[in-house]
Amino acid sequence: MKKVILMIAVAGLISCASVGKDFSAENVASIQKGVTTEQSLLTMFGKPSSVTVDSDGNKLYGWTYAHATAFSVGQGKSLIVKLNKDGLVDSYTLSQTGA
């Protein structure tokens, strides 16, 4: 019986998955429109998971993190930052799901 319980516990630990690199709410809160630079973002969050350029030539950087286990509700967050042509933050959006 103990072996069965141990096997179930081990299976539960193995049954988890993460995507992306987690980032702190404190770093997100420190972003200032018109002040925070592209280099500062890269230092705080690392390489973005997506980079696109809009029709006006502004860069859109995206960072995504998700984590789930077999025994919990999944968690996720996504940060999208728009940089103007001068390399300064124009706007940003943080979305979060789960606990």
C-alpha cells in the first residue's frame, strides 16, 4: 500500500509543466511610460517570447509565463509592451489568470 501511495505522489510531482520564464509584479510596477527604455526591459525580463513591429514602426515585446500541475488550477501571465521609435515604453498591458 505504501508503494502505491508513493507512486501516486511521484506521478503528481512529475505531472507539472511550465512555459516561459516567470517575471515579478515588482518589475512590471516599475515600468514608466515615456521613461523606461528597451534595454531596461531586457534587463528586467530577459529576451521576450515575441517581438513584432506595428504599421507605425513601433516594437511590441511580449513575455508569457504559464505553470500548471496535475493537482492545481493553472496560472499564467502575459506582459505586452509597446515601445515607440525612440525605444521608450509607450504603453503596456499585464494579463493574469489563476491563483
